[in-house]
Amino acid sequence: MNNTLFEQSLAALRRGLPEPETADLAIVTGSGLSRLVEIGEDEESISFSELPAVGQGAVAGHGGRWHIVRLGGRRAHVLRMRRHFYEGVAQSQVIAGVRLLARLGVSRLILTNAAGGLSPRLRVGDLMRVTDHINGQHRNPLIGPNDERNGPRFPDMSEPYDREMGELIDETAREQGIDLKRGVYVALAGPTYETRSEARLWRTLGADAVGMSTVPEVIAARHAGMRVAAISLITNSHVRPQGPTTHEEVLEVGERAGRRLLRLLQALIPRLPP
């Protein structure tokens, strides 16, 4: 990662957001899930175009701003965009947002994404808490020189998703009457959706849902010592296909079923310990 661009981005966040270091929680929203800002008090935001280490993506449904929002009495960073490997950017750019969060002192990260269902247990519209992942992008974002300020050279990834946060999410979902599934997420490079044979392959290898994001961010977050949780919204099914998968379909399901995810997060955030 270009250190100059990173430091410029960090300075822009400190100038453009009120006391960003006092928000120790961050949430990254996936396709069609950017309404999270609407359920809280939006204090201030900055365009990703002002953060040269990240840059402005061009994927519909991903917003394009970095917010400080007060949710349930707690200040949180809400990133209404993420970069994807399929855009042709380096993995260092994909994880730049997470590394900026780490430098601002964020200790807990909740990632959301839209995903295709591989398991017969999952139906379109389901929510799935990610319990583990498979990096099917065949690229590790930590390859290259290691800056010890970001984390150790050889970080452990045997348990990337925080068990305590996961149990609290499960408990909150039960109390809210939300049927929350659990499963393994595989991240592929994209931008094509999977063939039937590819879907069958990843299901055989143990994946329950498939997408094109999240895993590089989790690796960077754990490298930095953050506690991480991730929730997938199942927007299409490879078990019960209803015809070709389209991005418009993914956005539509995300907007519709995402309300339950927003309700879950709204109830969860005040319960998370600092």
C-alpha cells in the first residue's frame, strides 16, 4: 500500500469526521444494505473519493460514503461502500478501509454482505452468521512487505470470527424472533456468478454461501487484532435457482430482506461491550 496515500486518507478522515477515534465499532454494508445510516443519527460523513488509499468504487448498491453514526447511544463508523478484487484494484486497496479503521482505534468490526446460497438449508431472504470462511480468491491481502503497525508477519486465522460476538448475535436474533442461520462463507474473485458445477464444487468442499467480498477484510481486521463478526444475506440460491442470477435481483432482495438485518443490528449494537 502506498504509505503517502494512506496517511493522506487518514488525515482526511480526521479532518472530515468529528472525533473519529472515539468510535470503537465499525460496520461495513453489503449490496442493498446501506440503509443502516437511516436508523441512527448521522453525525457527519465523507466521500470515499476523498480517501485516495481506497478510492471511489463504481458498484451499484454500495453507496459511496464513510459515516459516523450514533446507533443505540453508541458512535460507530458505517462504511457504505467496499472495494472488490474484481474491480481490478490491488488487494491492498480492497483492505485499505479496514486498515484505516484499525489506525483510528476501532476494536470491533461487523461486516455484512449479499451472498448466494449453496446449502439446501438456506433460502432466498435468509440471514446467515458466518462462522468460518474459505478464501477462494487465491490471493492473500497480506502478501508483500509487512508493516508491524498493521499486525504480525504471520497472523493466526484458526478462528477469524469472534466467538463471543457470535453468541451475542445469536442470542439477540432469538430475542427478536429472527431466524438466523449459521454457516461457512466462500469468497470468489468474481465478477461472474457461479456455474452450477462451481456451486456444487464449493458445496462439496464445505461452503454454505458464496460471495465476492468480506474475506480479505476479515484477514486484515484479524491481522490488526480486531474482533470480527459477519452476516450474509442470502439473495439468490444455487440449490433452487429461479433462472439467471442478476445484480438487480441481488439488490432487490437486499433491500427487502435487509430490514430484518437492520432490526438485528439495531438491537445488537447497544449490547456490545466496549
